[in-house]
Amino acid sequence: MKKHLPRYSIFPLLDPGEPLRKRVPVTDEQGRGLHDFMVLVPGLRDKPQALIQEKMTEIYAALSLFGDSVVFAELNLKLNLLWVSVKPRLHIAAEIAGAVQEILPNARLVTHV
């Protein structure tokens, strides 16, 4: 059985080309619906590039701790916004937002569905 690897698309988007609604997966490999949420990271785009790269690496590492629960994640520096799509699990949005807040204390969970 082939293991499904999370799709991380975590990089600053200045010109995404295709709209997010077309890139974000809506179902997992078994066809079950995914849950989405956003984490706002005020001021991140204004930080030095080296610090942004360091924080992106740390966010990627934090997301990887959630295994295959995280299906998609994208950091949009233009909007200072991290979009995350996950397999449904109780409290996962709050857990991930908390992990991001450990890295960037001013990060805030904006919404989750």
C-alpha cells in the first residue's frame, strides 16, 4: 500500500498564477472532505528575507509533526496568511495554530471550518 505524503506548498506567493480555490485539495485520497483554516501572521512580509526563510523552515517542520493529517499548507507573504487544509480531527486547527504561535508569537487563528 502506497503511503500518501502530505502536499506542502509552503513558500511566499507574490504571484500565485492559479487561484487558491483551484489549487487547494477538497478531499483526501479516500474522497473524504478536508477542513481548511487560516492563520494570520501580521508583519511577516516586512521582516528580513533571512528571517522569513528561517521561520518558513520552522513552520514546515512544525507541520510535518502532524503527519498525514496536514494535506496542504501555503504561506502567502503578500497577505501574511498561512492557509492549511487538514483531514478532519478534533482540535487540529487549534493545535496547528498553537505550533505556529510557538514560532511566530503574533500569529492568530483567523477561521476554521
